[in-house]
Amino acid sequence: MQTESDIKDIVKNKAQRVGNQKVLHDMQQAVNKLEQQKKDELQFSLKGLVIFLVLVVIAVFLYRYLR
């Protein structure tokens, strides 16, 4: 038969495991959020680069055409 202290230890260990799983879940969510932010920033900078290159091509075309 389990003593009261054995039962307390079992409950304490179970609570720690559940708490650890919660912490791991929260950390995974934070990592996912950071990865999504990084992807969004990269996509934004790529769009900016494409727009810049298009403007440069237009400027060169106009410069040569109007010269």
C-alpha cells in the first residue's frame, strides 16, 4: 500500500511533467512565432528589392529613351 508521502511524490512528479509540457509548448509557440516573423521580414525585403530593381530598369529605359 502506498503511503501518503508516496502519493504526494507521485502527484508532485505528475504536476512537474505537466508544467514542463506547458513550458515546452509555450517555447515551441514562441519559436514558431519568431520563425514566421523572420519569413515575413524576408518576404518584405524581397518585395522591396524587386520594386527597387523595377524602378532602376524604368529609370534606365527613360534615360536612354529621352536622351
